[in-house]
Amino acid sequence: MKRLLLFVVIAAQHLRAAPHAAFFDAHCTKCHSGEKPKGKWRVDELSADFADPKGRARWEKVLEQIESGDMPPKSKPRPPENEANALTDWISAQVSAVTAKEGRVVLRRLNRTEYENTVNDLLGTSAKLQTMLPLDTSANGFDNVGDALHTSSFLMDQYLIAAEAALDQAITNRPKPPKLEQKRVGLEAAYQVKANSEKVFRKQEQRVVMFSSSQWVAATLFYIAERGTYRFRMSVSGVQSEGKPVTFSVKSGGGGMAGPKARLVGYYDAPADKPRIIEFTDQMEPKTSITILPYDLPNAQTVGKVGAEAWDGPGVAIDWVEMEGPLNETWPPESHRRLFGDMQQGKSPIYNQSDRVEVISDAPMADADRILRKFARRAFRRAVTDADMKPYLNLVAAKLAEPQSFEKAIRVGLSAIMIAPEFLFLREAPGKLDAPALASRLSYFIWSSTPDEELLTLAEQGKLSDPATLHAQVERLLKSSKAAAFTTNFTGQWLNLRELDFTMPNHIVYPHFDEMLRASMQRETELFFDEVIKDDLSIANFIASDFTMLNGRLAKHYGIDGVSGWEFQKVKLAPESHRGGLLTMASVLKVTANGTSTSPVIRGAWVLDRILGTPPKPPPENVSALEPDTRGTTTIREQLAKHRQVESCASCHVEIDPPGFALESFDVIGGYREKYVLDGRPANFRTGKPVDPADVLPDGRAFKNIDEFKQLLLADTDRIARALTTKLITYATGGPPQRIDHAKIDAIVAKAKTKNLGFRTLIHEIVASELFQRK
């Protein structure tokens, strides 16, 4: 009793600045005090200092519990409504006051993706820098949230290494190549064709037909002598394909046959009617090659038994392949000219290497000031002053005095700018963002990169404060090819698509899962996302839609006829397809399952978090996870029924399980099923019990299947819109909205509703909002 009184006294002391101590005494202190307080928090932990982030977080938790009605517990006397409202209003006011003073978003640095994009946009390079940097951590679902982006001495060392690697690619220290290398070869030049010509390759006049998809007969062409961007063109057609295109892949980067270092350039269709010219460019390294391989054709042994001449199955005919490069419209290359313009190159007076040329200067400090000042303006994303430039020019002067060559001294200054806090961090002062900060927030939102010259100039001219100008810039950025970064990075984290490769489906149970299906899964979701943005379609399409984006491989997986080849097209969905919307896309269904089984708990929690914005609480520590019954004697529903008998589990599972059960009609890789598949061989699978996708929502509404479940979700599109708006604001600003921002989110949604909750409209309303335009 004495200890309890002591805690009450302490709590009263902490709360003496608050006018609601009596409320806590009456409704909170009895349970939330002592050595083992309920909820693992005590009233005396509530400090009146709202400026302390940890203390403020505790108050916000109190606010959440009171507003939701979860506290005090329903078994306890309810506080008078006017007292509860007075307390929540007071907490909100205190949090608002601190947020207005300090800002909602903490200082954040560029993450790996943003750093690579920014450096390449500054220099005009295509350097692969992410692999040089440690992985970023995430908070609130995104890896660009300031709270998670820590900095260390190791990270700074890696930034310096990455900066130097990018400058190595940008700056050219060799004489102009004598001429552009151009080659045209036939497939007969590939050593695989020479070794297996009669078995799996057919020669027809000037072309070669490939009939096998075996990796060891992939046709490898060209060995690149010099790093650079190369253009490839090839004439292709399908043969014996019954009027349908034949798909093939191209990989690059391998030092021979497709190996671990080779990467996919893309899939292409060889049309059946007439030859088609395929063209692509790729950044190539010395001693690497490209590799051509048909898709979904028989293995080499099967074709070899009959022989290529007698084989009557489909194949890919290659007439010729051209290589041109390295591509440089000007010399020195554009990346070099961005830094040095037309400055003269010649032999360095300090480093007299026979094959090396460097930029030379008759007025080194004047040229250094001009070069670094121009670069720093773009790197710092704002106008720069003499004071800004002084430390970098001092570095150059010190290097010249050693002596170092002019170019090497400039490189030191450039590297220093690329690891400076003004470059690595997005500086935003509390209050309304100034024009440069607003330009940066906008460009990193949509492009994951630095503002371009147009956006930066508008910021310097003070024109971004004009709503019409800002609206036009959002439109311009969305229409740019660089907006692909928004699609990739936002969907990759919002929908968890980055984990598509986290598990590999069991090859015995799912032998038809392959690289092309995996690539098609991701591409469908990204193209669908783009389509909703492009046409300003309602975000209701993310729940249920009468169309999707399909190619032949994915259409086959979904059981939809009339689509063939790799190329994607907008496809009208039949009501009985059970598809439409994000929930039934193979990509989402794969990332919410492991390689062998599905779990309504995992999928249900995913829906609550990513779609409805109400992530469930972590499970109790003393409750073990469910294990799938490989014997097939019980269904997952029967196992969960026992699980839900645990009182501490039931309250959460009533929310989690319904969406999870609705998605049980889909297997590990998103195929539709009516029965569970157990272990076995493809020719003799053991089937389990029937899938039962029906359930009841917490509010009593029942559904029979995924189609009815989606319609129930659409009954509250405002909830869907608020959840998506919260995710977008977190991603766009680098910090999650707070509870006191709910009214601002509601205002954004209300404005978007005037245009049918169009997704493009929603993006515009977010950019125009106070949440976006203030720190």
C-alpha cells in the first residue's frame, strides 16, 4: 500500500502541470502502477515535458486508448464523456504546440536508392552504387523515414568510396576513341551453335533457329572491350508457332553463358508473321556479353533425339544481331562535360602517363570556383554562397600546393561535396518549407532523386508557392519516365513487393513457377499502379477492378484465354475470374505466403496493415505459431478455431482472420484453388480438404468468398482512402502523420472525393496539403 501511494505521489508530481491529474487517479493509476503494471506502462512515466519524444509517444498512446474506447476497460466504470474529451483535447493541444515548434519530420538523409539516383542525375552516369552502401533500415513501412536512417563512420567511408566510383565513371582520362565500334553477326558465330548445330539449332539461309530453352545452349554473342553504353539490335521471328509469338530473354553482364553475374535485360516477343527488329541499350563492362535464350521450349535432350531439321515445334529465328558502342554523342562524354564543359585536356605536368589525359587549367582557382559552385548548387539543391564554397575551395588549394594536378584537386573538392551534410541530408527548417526544400520534397517523392534544373530554377524564383505552378510541376514529374521510381519504390514497400524473392516456392508442388512468371507478377502490379495514376482512376480499383494488365505467361497462370507472349496489355476481367484489384494479384499473394503453405494470419495481418491502415498488435509472447498440417487431417480454419480459444488471441483474430480466410482461395504463388494441395509429385498430388473462404467481419457482415469480401471493403472507401493517404504522406515526407493529423488527412480525402477518389487527384491534394508543405 505504501508503494502504491508512493507511485501516486510521483505521478502527481509529474503531472502537476496537467489539469487532469484527477482523471488519472480515478481511471488509470490503480492498474498502471506498481512493479508489474498492466500494459507495461505506469502513470508516473507520463512526463509533462512534451518536447521529449519518448514522453510524447506515451501521451499519444494514452490519447489513442481513450479515443478508441479501449481504456478504461469495458469492465471498469466509464469516465464522463466531457472529462474524456477535455483530456484528449488537452493532449492534442500539447502535441500540436510541440510539432508546430519542432516540426513533424526529423532530419533525414538520402537512402541508398535516393543516393544512387541523385549522384547519377548530377553526373549523367549510370553507376551502380547501392551495392557499395549498407542496407537501410525501415520505419513505418518505408526506408526513407528519417527515424530509421542512422549515420555512422562506416557509412561515411562507404559514401566516399561510392562518390569516387561515380567520378571514375563520369570523368574521362583517355584520348577520343578512333571510331565507334559496330558489328553485325549471325547466330552461327555463337560457340553454342557451332557445338550443337545439328541437335538444337537449324540453319536456314542467313538465319539460325533456336528450338531449346536449356541454359547450356543459350547463344552468347559479343565480348565487350570497353566500358560504356551499347546499343543492340536484332532481327527475330517465330517459326512453327501456329501464329503465336515466341518469347525469348536477353541477359547481359555474364562472362560467357548465363551465369551468376548475368542480369536480365528483358523478355521480348518474336512475332510469327514477319521479322521484328528488337532494340535496347545496356551499360556494359569489359569482357562481358549478351545471351539469348528462348522461353518455355523443350530441353536440348528432347529436341536432340529428333534433330533440329526434323523438329516440328516452335522456335525463335535470329537473322542477325548488331552491336554499336560505346555510345557517346560528344567527346568527352556528356558526364565529363557536365563537370568541365569544354575545358582542354592534355598530358598532366605532374603525372606523365603515356595513355592518360587530364583536364588542365591556366587559372586553376578561378576554374575551381566556377566548377564547384555550379556542382554544389545542384548537389545542395539550393543557391550557394561564398561561405558555402570556402571549405571546398580551400581543399582544392591545399591539393594544388602539394602539388597535385588540377583535375585530381578538383576531384577532391567534388568528393567532399558529395559527402557533405548539405548533400546527404534533406535540410528542412521547422514551419512552412522554403522553396528549395519544397522542390526537394517533391522531387524525392515522385522521382526518388534531386530536383532537375526546371524545378530548381522555379524554387529560386519563388514561384513554387503559386498553387497553379506547383500543380503543373506535379503533372510534369508524374509524366516523366523518372516517375517509374515512385511506382517501383512505393509499391515495393507499401505492398512488400521487394520481398518477391524472399522465398522460393517448393519446386515439387509448384514446378511451373519460373523466372518469367516471377517477373510477370511484379510487372502486372506496377503497370496496374501506373494505369490507375495515368487515368486518375478511383483508388477503389486497388480493392476491386474490372481490368488488369496481363501478358501470356500471367494469363495462363490465371486461367484467362486470349493473351499470348511477353508484352502486357490491358485486359477486361470476367466476373467469374476472381481477379481484379491488388488483393488477388499473384505478386501480393506470393509475398504474403511462404514457399510451401499459406496462412490466413499472415495474409489477414497484411490486409489490415497495408490496405486498411490498422495493423494488428504483436502476438502474445507465450503463444506459439501455427504449423501447417501436412497430413491433411485438419484445415487451417480448424487449427485457428482452437487458437482463438485463447482469450488473449481472440480479440485480435476476430479482426485478422476474415481477410485471411477470404484469400485462402489462392495458393502460394497466387493460383486459384478449391482444395488444399499437400505433398506429392506433380503427376500424383495428394489433395487436402476443401478451401472455405467464408467468414464474418467484426461488425457482423458475412461473406462467402473473396468477391463478396472485396465488395464489403468497398462499402467504406473513406477508410481505404485514409489508409492509403497515410502511407503516401509517410513515404512523401519521410515521417508518419501523427494522431493529431487525422483531421488533416480527412480533409485531403474529402477533397479527393470530389473527383471520385482519383489516385492522381489524391497525389495532387497531398502535395497541396499542409502535411506535405510543412516540416
